[in-house]
Amino acid sequence: MNDPVAQTPSVDDRNLAMLAHLLGIVSGFVGALIIWLIKKDQSAFVDEQGKEALNFQITMLIAFVVAWILMFVLIGMLLMPLLLIANLVFCILAAVAVSKGEHYKYPFAIRLLK
């Protein structure tokens, strides 16, 4: 895998990165944003994974808005539960990966923060 950081992240860095991903389940982009803003200059791993979590949660927010608009034509009723499940599954996969010190990239996130 193409790792931007050559050294293994510390346990604290892995825990903060894991928290940034898991907070997306309950707080959307807010939790990841707070962790990223506080720790981005102190840890390259938390900076990278915080941006990943933020990009994914912003992508999910856009998808939820589109699904909400599509509720008026009933398609949104099908999309909303799928988006909730996708958010849950991908956040957990990301949290598990970063807890092992791996660099996780969400498969379909819009890369707004680079």
C-alpha cells in the first residue's frame, strides 16, 4: 500500500484516528472535524485519517441531501436506509483498519480535503 507516513503510528494516534472515523456514525462530519482541527499539526497519521473521515462524511451529507430531495418521488425512501447502512459499515471498516495502524481510504468519497 502507498503509505504517506513511513513510521508506525503511536497508539494514541491510532485511537484518535479510529475515533474520528467512528464519530461519523453519530455526529456526521462534526466529530472528525474537531479531532482533525485539534491534532492535524501534531500527527501526520491523524491528519491523513481525519481528512479521510471528513471527506467521507461530507460525501455522505451530500448523498443524504440528494436522498431527502428524492423522497418526493419515493426513490429517497429506498436510498436513505442504504446510505445509513453504508455509513455504518464503512466507518467501522475504517476504524478497524486504522486501529491496526493501516492507512484507510474510503472507496467512494469525494476528495475535498487533500
